[in-house]
Amino acid sequence: MIKCVRIVFTLLVVVPVIGRAAAAYQIFVSNERSGDVSVIDGSDNQVLGTIAVGKRPRGIHASPDGKFVYVALSGTAPSAPPKLDAKGNPVFERGKDDDDDAAKSDKSADAIGVLDVAARKLIRKISGGSDPEEFALSKDGSKLYVSNEDFKAASAIDIASGKVEHTIAVGQEPEGVATAPDGKRFFVTCEAEGDVYAIETGGYTVVGHFKVNVRPRSMDFLPGGGIGFIPSEATAELNVVDTAKLDVVKVIALPANSRPMQVKVSPNGTKIYVSNGRAGTVSVLDARTYQLLGTIAVGTRPWGMAFSPDAKRLYTANGPSNDVSVVDLDTDREIARIKAGTGPWSVAVVPAR
């Protein structure tokens, strides 16, 4: 009798594991303060595992074929946000920015981690230049274009060799990096003075430079690439950029108390989503008229965002609340929160293969 009970108990434990459906897609979340990446099943919001990667993981993106996820790692310790002046602009000490305390830096930890999606493990680290924060991939997935925050530079990295091929001088505190839809240029936004650089991917020369209001954190494009969007955190604005003329054609005021971080254009090009940082919201705008369509309440200080493969869900990384918000894009409402590691910074979604 005892043996039968044991057999039944074993079956009850094992069957749910065997019968579990494969994830429709996986969500990878970089956790800046716990030094790891959370992996979440997109079909049921369950955490599948946690991958230790190294110090201060921030920018995170998947390879075009979905086999790998890359994550920027930095040995420069996090610091408190800078003090702001009456207009909301950051105030730096003379000769310093808010991330260049050399005494707190471990340059040996600077790298790009390479994660195997199927195995859910870190398989190697490659050079990312000094203090890599964000990056974008080339259209063919062979190169990484990286912002080196403490070095006032951007790096072009060959993934196969793991080596930095080119270093391009840019402005103070480079952060956001975005590859244009045609792959011929990538853009680097620099926080401290609002500089934006356009760099051609053939020879890595700077082909243009323009300014927006300070703390531009990220960039995204309408399908086709003629128009780009850049948020200015300090002034609660979204800049509309003519990417051919490299000129700001319109500045959109976001809701009061917004601290815009990341901008994402919906895959069909009809809407713009902006994570508003300390406001704890995401703004939704019409991508053609730029009218504000709504504001979605999410977790604390949302930063990075990503769409589900079918574009029915939006995920936001909420740093101080250590979780990820799941937003239903049919209703523009948060429908779930998923616990992550400590200090979620950004999100990458990988479709099932």
C-alpha cells in the first residue's frame, strides 16, 4: 500500500512538468543591482530561471535569429541620480559626470555577456569597450554598436571575434543607441548636453550631429526610417527627428511629472510608447498626429520596454519595485506584475523557434 501511494505521488509531481506547454516566447530581463538576468515564460508569466551574468547588467537585446541574447555589463558602480536645477536639468560637478568615480570602477568587469537562449546560460563574454551601457545590433546581427558611458565614445564590435573594431568619439555620457531601419547608420544619444550623433555603418564616420534638450535616453523609428523619436528626460519632451536632414522637426510635451526614458514604436507603426521613469507610467501617442492617446500606470520607475512577438503585450522593467509590468495593448492596461531580480533595467523578448 505504501508503495502505491509513493507511485501516485511521483506521478502527480512529474506529470505537470512533462505536460507543460512550451513557451510561446521568452522574456529576458537585465537586473542591474543583482547582477543577473531573469527568464520569464511569455505564455503564463512564470519565471523559468535566473542567469548570473556579472556586474551591472543593463542594455539587453536578442540576436535576429533568436539563438542568443546579449547583455551589457559594467564594473562602474551605480550612482545616485544627479541633482537638478530649477528647469529640471542635471547639475554636475565641474569636470565630472554622474558615473565617472574611478575609485568605484572595476574595468575587468566591463563586457558584453552572450547568453544561449535554448540552454538559458551565459556561454561567453566579449569586449564591450569601457563601461558599456546600451547597444544596438547591425541588421545582419554580426556587429554590436555600443555606448561607452564613461569614455565619451561608441564602439563597433565584431561578435564572432569578440573584438572592438572601431571606437568613435561622441559627447558626454553616451547612452541610447539605435540602428536605423535600413541599417546604414546608427545613432548615439548623449545625456549630459543633449548631443545626438549619426554614424554610418560602412566606415564608422560621424555623418551628422544635432542637439535636443538634455538627458536624451533612447531612440526609435517609424517603419521606413524617415522619422525618429528621442525623449528628453529632464524636460518631459519627445523630439520628432527627420533622420535624413538630422533635424528636430517637432517637440511634443509629455504629461506633467514625466521623466521619459525609453521610446518604442509599435511594430505596425501606428503608436508610440514612452516609459516615464519616476512618474510610474507609460505614455501612448498616435504615431502620425502625435496626439496623446492615454497614460498607462505601471510599476515604479519603468525604464526598458519590449513588445511581445504578436504585439499584444508590452513589458516594462520597473527598477525600484523589482518587477516587470505586463500591459495589454488592446485595452492599454496593466494586467500583471512579475517579480524579477533586483533593479530590473531593460527587457528583451525572444520568440519561440
